Amino acid sequence: MQPFTERVVTIIRSIPSGKVMTYGQIAACAGSPRAARQVVRILHSMSASQQLPWHRVVNKQGEIALGDADSAEEQRWRLEEEGIEFTLDQRIPLERYHFEPDPPAEG
DNA sequence: GCCATGGCTAGTA
DNA sequence: GCCATGGCTAGTA
């Protein structure tokens, strides 16, 4: 696994239950603010093998970004199961559920 | 080639 | 809508 990929995987694993991060935010935390699409690719291809909490990643608007209806539904109930409440327009209020990881330790 | 983004624009009202 | 961006896995040979 490449270093960037490894950082992304670590960050996604660190998202606590009941919290979410966005694609762009994860990319930025991993050191590459423009690499949101790469986060998408990692989630798509490695969620199963790396046992990632893939459902805790949403887009910048707090929306479920999955195109496939069944997968989107699964993501929603997984999040609701963790206590997250959606708005009437199917969004997650990020100001309430957003997770901000600790900055990397000094040294 | 892939991908579940994100940001900016033209077109419409 | 459209397309620049970005890092590379999963699947095949």
C-alpha cells in the first residue's frame, strides 16, 4: 500500500461511531487537499478488504454520495444505527456530526 | 482507466 | 452541466 493510501485508510479507521468525515477533508488530512477523488477510489476498492467504516464518509454537503440506491440505503441505516439523524432533505448536519481528527503529533 | 468530488460556469427565470 | 484533479487497486496474464 502506498503511503498516501495508508494515511487515508488510517484516517478513515479513526472516525468514531456516530461521526462522519468528508472526502475532501480526509484527503486534506492525508496531506493532499485536492485528492478527494482518490479517497473515493480507496473507499470503493478497499472498504471490504481493509474493513473500513465506509459509511462514515459523505460529501461536502453532508449528503450520501453513493449512486447505487441499495448501497445508499445501507449507508443511511448504518449511520442512523449509530445515532445520526438526517435532515428532511436527506442530509447530515455536519456542524453536529462532523469529526475532526487530532493533528499529527509533533516530531 | 478508474472513481461514491468539488468548484466554477453558462444558461434560464 | 462540465471537467481538472490525483494517486493507484483489483483483476488478469
